[in-house]
Amino acid sequence: MKASNHRSAAVANAYVRRDIAQKLGSTDSTRPAAFESAAEEFLVCARDALEGRSVRYKRYHQKAAECLEEAGNVIQAAENYRIAENFTKAVLLFRKSGKFDDVYDIITNYSDKVAPEDLESVKDVTRLYYLTQKKFR
């Protein structure tokens, strides 16, 4: 902050908040909120990186997704993993949360970027879901 480098200060703040959240015990009731706060800081950094055309944009979304996952916010974590192009984590979390339209989108558009060992099981579960819902694609 003293050097008037607000972007670097924001990044440092995001990492500090994440470190504080990680140090909280797993039974601490403030832990999810601490990770949510860190995720919000990383998303601010991602917006700044996008405006500045920085290559760090996806990295900050990845960090935000990790924090959101720790906070238990699975759907937002999956969305941020998708933006970060970590399609394996995104598809697994979308499956976990029952968001099969998003799973289907990733399978059809990015299957080459999903780990092969996870892709087949996700495909099977997605097929079963659409068959039981009588939603044939």
C-alpha cells in the first residue's frame, strides 16, 4: 500500500485471508466465512487482472474456487473452476451438486480436458440421471 501498488496489495491481502482461514480448526464455526472472504478477495484480484489483461486471471479464479470449495460452496467453486479451465474439478463438483446440465456442457465441450479416469464415471452418472429424468439428449 505504501508503494501505491493497489493490485499487489489486494493479492497479498487475498493470500493472507486464505492463510488465516487455513489456520482455523476444521470445527471452528468461522472457518467457512473466512474462506468465503478469501474467495471474494481472489475474485476482486481476478477482475483487476481481467481489466489489466493479465494472464493471472485464471489463477485467481482457481484460488477463489479452492477457497469456495473449502467453505462448502460447491456450486460457486465449480463455476470458478470452469472459468479457470480446471474442467476435471468443475465437472466433479457439478456432479456432486446435481447440476447435470453443467456436467453435460463440460462433457460435450471439454471432454478432452477432463481426466480420463474421471470422465467415464461422470458420463455414466450423467447418462443415468438423464434416463431416470426421461430427458433424452
